[in-house]
Amino acid sequence: MVVTAIRDGARQAAQGEGLRLAAIAELVRRRCGDEERAWWACDDWDAVAAEVSAELGVTHGRASAQMHLALSLRDRVPQVGALLLAGVLSYRMCAAIVSRTDLIGDPQTLALVDAALAEHAVSWGPLSDLKLQRAIDVWVDEFDPGALRRTQSRLRDRDVVVDVGNARDGVVELRGELLITDGIALDRRLAVMAHGVCEDDPRTIGERRSDAIGAINAGSDRLACNCGNPECPAAEPDGRAASVVVHVVAEADVMGTVADPPMPTEGAGTPTESPGPHTAGGVVTGHRGVVPAPLLAQLITAGAKVRVLRRPDEEPEPGYRPSTALDEFVRMRDITCRFPNCDMPAEFCDVDHTIPWPWGPTHASNLACICRKHHLLKTFWAGWRDKQHPDGSIVWTSPTGHTYLTQPGSRLLIPQWNVTTATLPAPVGQPPPTIGIMMPTRRRTRAAQRAYRIAAERKLNDARVAQRNRPPPF
């Protein structure tokens, strides 16, 4: 009975996914298609992706991928899409079918592949990812061999990912693919640097190789020794800490007014702990990670800059651009873009006036970090509205009237830091509309870029198709 419940739940989940994707496809149909806005840097596709992202709780890129999947199941492989709606095929299988048939452009050929896959996929049973891809490719190869997505894929898809979003204990995962020549050169360089310290360095070879990548990133060709001996010839700093800025949160009413606590004396009893918020020994970075206290101390010793982050003044600043101090406060408070589900680090965001200046003041209670894409969305697309509160929280209202509350990132990572600033008076007058004014444009429309990419990928299969179409020898 339990296994049957699992099976029934999976079928219902597939039906739910089908309904959700059908709704996304309908939203795209209603909102996209404006020829003029197709050239906008933040086009109608981006505008829809923002709504899907906010409602589903996913990133902009993931929302865009869901839109492509939804449209493909409705317009390109509708028979497969119908099986998802019926709960017959799983979401995973349908997503794989959409991906593996993405290079087919001829509508008649695509209809043949759709029909074949809808007929045969229901009897495939459980398949691994690799077996599923091969099963789909059989029918793609049958009707359009030039659309196979396998030629030079490893070379074409190489990338390097620094997984800062999942940082733990001050460490991030680095993974990727390099050209073999570059990989050999990097391996040799890391080996040389790892062995360039003295025998008293406490790190393992693996730890040294890891640190050597940081030194290379800092522009150094050597690794600083950690033996602790100032006379060591390899002890000179390698520059890794030079680009690190440690912002120390300091409340204005505390800085310089409270004496350091007395040092404990011999024989003194254990002091009674006073109630208060628990403070973790760490520092928040611009990429949502937390640096442990020992690593923080090591960075400061190695030359990291230390800067006190003070609460901004109660009064607004006179100009449009915030001062350096106010800019730093807003970025450290927000940590990332403040649009729902956006993880763009604050250091790469615009510091935006929630109520446009000069109707809204240059003040922390009216400033927020917004990435360029969502800044363009807010400025040039009608419907999105944001209301900021003194504690830094923002309520976003979508074109359909749905609301989404976002909190500053510091509230999650430094809950004991009070970022509440002054309550501002209501603005006098309304700023003029700016819809469509000076929107940056694209070099190619999204549709043209997609056609270009498909043509380039199909071209990689030309030699194979030509060989297959040669007449047999007689």
C-alpha cells in the first residue's frame, strides 16, 4: 500500500507539473510577442520571467528555463505535453525530451518525432539519465540526424563554477572543465607552488594547492609559507588578503563609548553569562557565505583592510549619489539584489532610490541594491512597484497585484545587527512616468540569438550527416 501511495503521488505530481507549465505557457502567450520590445535589453521575456520567478520562488534563469520548457511542451511536442498533463510521463522524462529535440526546426519533422516519442516513451520504464538520452536520440536520429545533441558536447560545454552559494566553514567548491593543455599547465604550476614553502608549513599538499589557486587569483606566482617564522624566506605575503575588505559593524551609540571589559584575574570564578543574542564568530561576505573567525583573523594578519561600518546619519544626503559611507551601509545591509529570489551580490548591483530622486531622498530608508536587469524592469516596465520600510524590508507588487516581501540579507546572516533607519516623510508630488525611455537595446533579438545558436550547433553535425547520406558502394 505504501509503494502504491508513492506511485499515485508521483502521478499526481506529474499532473500538477503539467498544469503549472500549461499556465506558464499561457502567461508567455499573453505577454510576449511585441516586436519593438523584443529589442529591449530587458525584453518581454524578461518581464514574464520576473513574475514567474517571484511566484515560484526560483531565480530569474530558472524561471526562464521553465518558460522555454512550457512553450516547448505546448507548441513543439504537444503529444508529449498531453501525456505529462495526464500524469503518464514524468516531468523528468518530458524535460529530457524537450532538451534532446531542441535543435529540430522543421515543423513536420518535429511532429513525427513528437508522435514517435509519445507512442514509445510510455513503455520505456525506469531509465537512467544516460539511457533516457539514448532512447530519445534514437528517434531524433531517425528523422533528423543533424539535430543530435552530442557532437563535441564536452568541449562545447566546458565551464568553471565557483559554488559560492553553498559555501560552508569558509570554503567553497570549485569544479569545471579545462582544455587539456591548460589543465596540465595548471597542475604543474600548483605543484611547484605547493612545494615552494618550507618543511615547517603545517598544511597538507592538498591544502597548499587549494591556497595556491587563491594566490594565482591575487596575481602572485608564489605561495606564502604558514610556518610562522618571520625569518622564513617564503613567508612574504602572497597578496591573497590584499583584495579583502573586512567591514566591522559598529552601532553609532556604542562606538567609542564603552570601555573594554576587564581581563580575568587568576583565581577569579567563572563569570555569570548575561542574556543576549548569540553572536557567531564570523563575518558575512558579499556572496552570502560566512567566514569563520580563525580564517578572518588570518586574513587580517595577512593584510586585509579593516573598515568600520557605521550607521548613516538621520538626515538625508543632499545629492543624488550616496556618499561612500552610505553606499557601503546599503550594500552590507542588503548583501544581494532585493528583487524576489535574486542572488546577484550587492557589489554588482545598482544602489537604487526606491522613490525616484528628487521626490525620494538619498537616505538608507529609500535606497536598495537592485541588479541591472531588475533595475531596468522596475524603471521601464509598467506594473512593478516597491515600497521600502525603515527596517530595510521591501514589499514588491507585481503587475497582477501579487505581493512579495523581501528582507535584507543581513537580517538572515547577522540577526543581531539593527539596520533600522529613520522613518521618512511621505513624498511630495509624483515622479513622471519613464516607461520606454532610453531602454538599452540588444544586438540581436532573443529569437534571432536562439536561431543563431541552433544553426551553429547543427553545423557541428554536418560532416556526420554528409557521411550518412553517401550512397553505398556497389
